[in-house]
Amino acid sequence: MNRVLAHTGARYPIVQAPMGWIARSTLAGAVSRAGGLGIIETSSGETENCQREIRAMVASGLPFGVNLPIRFLKDDAMLRFVCEVGIRFVTTSAGSPAKFIAPLQAAGIKVYHAVPTLETALKCVDAGVDGLVVEGSEGGGFKNPEEVSTLVLLQAIRERVDVPLIAAGGIVDGRGMAAAFALGAEAIQMGTRFVASAESPVHAHYKDAIVSADVTGTWMLNTKSTPCIRALKTDFTQVLHTAGLMPADTFTGIQQVYFGGDMNAAPALAGQSAGLIHAVQPVQQIIEETVAEFHAITARLGAMAAVRQFG
């Protein structure tokens, strides 16, 4: 039995990343209805709005999860709410999950922590997490400046731990999913792919920018400070890249990027996988094609293994 599916109740081991302001019930609901696992974000800091979105997902009866970004939570209000509302699955990120694990697990919630390094993974397993989201440097958004690819990080972590792993970063389809499973993952997480979906609430300009990007169409920014991010190459991020640092007000216009379509109001977060996305598609089509391609690849590999050949 796939442990991620057992922990989440989803039909397919495909998780939607918790993008701030974007990962609300419209997108998460579409992912969960299609058989994946939608995640509701709380990194926006809009506690009441996020709680309303969580209640909507609870009322839907669909499997889903919530992300708790520890460094961004103002107080324990969201933690207490999540423990009380009847959620089954939580991912934590951006800080140590140590103080969150016990109350969440006491409420019957499975806890997976997002990790960018082997060292962090080992500490989280020692702290008692139920699983890990292994985030390679290919992914969009907030990153570790010491870049390690998903390909390498998955192998390094799987060698040392036995908890279920969700692979994140650089995955948009069944090819990436099959590769991740070959390296020890039991699920994948996709962010950029779902941002560029029909149900994503972001402006068409943002989706078009992802579709038109190539594999070198992003930058790692602010690598010598905090936070380090990966974002699309735009006039705005060109200035940041040249300067090597990000001003404190860099994200002031982020909602203008997401919902106003102004690609130079703030960094447009996206992963290197943007170069593998060629069209805006409905969530159900994305998930169904990913699953079908995954099974086609694994069947071909299984056939090769059966006769001990390579093609």
C-alpha cells in the first residue's frame, strides 16, 4: 500500500503545492476532485480567509491538506484551528516542526515537513514527522540558497530514512513522477504546473508567462541573504538579479502579479519546470495524463526487468 495515499485518502499520489494566495479552495478542490490532494495555503497571513477556505474544503468531503509555514504564522491561532476542524493531513515548512508535531498528531493528523537538505530531513525524522516533502532547488518560490536538485536530494534522503517521501521540484508530468518513484518517492508535489491550470485563480498573463518560459527562464534570487527565491525572468527580477539582493518591499506588489497580471510588480514565482509546460490545461486533464504516462513508463520498465534487458 502506498503510504502517502493511506495518510491522505487521495486516489492518486499527486499533491498540489501550497502557493500563497493561489492555493485556495477553487484550485485545491479541483485537484482533489480529480483524484489528487489539494492543499490550502496559510502563508498569505490572511487567517480568517484561510480558515474560511479550509471550512469550505471540510464541507466538500474531499480529501485535502493544509500547509502551516511556521516562520510566517503570527501566533498559534491557525495551529489550534487546524487541530479542531477535522483535518487529516498537514504539511509544515519554513522552520522547525518540533513544537507542531505533538499537537497535530494528537488531533489525528499526519504531519509531513518540507525539507531542502539531508540534514534537515534527518532532524525532522528524529523529531517524529510522519513523512517528508523533499524540495529540490528546481522548484519555484522560497528555496535553500545551497542548491541541491530533486534528483540528488531524493536519493540522499532515501538512503538514510524510511518515512514516506513526496518529491517536489521539477515535476510536471508522468515522466517526472516515474523518475521520482524510481528514486524512492511515494508521491509527487506540483506547484508551477497547477499555477498554469485552467482552474488556477491567477491572471492569464502569469499563466502565459509560465507557458512561454524555457528551462532557463528562471533565476535564483537573493542567494546571499534571506529569503532566497526562484522566480521567472522579467524586467523586475533582472534588477534583483543584477543587484544580488532584494529590498524589504520586494513582495509588496505580489497580488498585482497574481491577480492583476502585472508581471513587473513583484517576482513571479515559478520553477524550472515552467520550461516543460506547453499549455494551460484543466486540472483533471493534467492529473489523468500524468497518471497514464506514469503507468505507461513503469509498464515499459517492468517489461524490460522481466526479460532482464534494456530496451
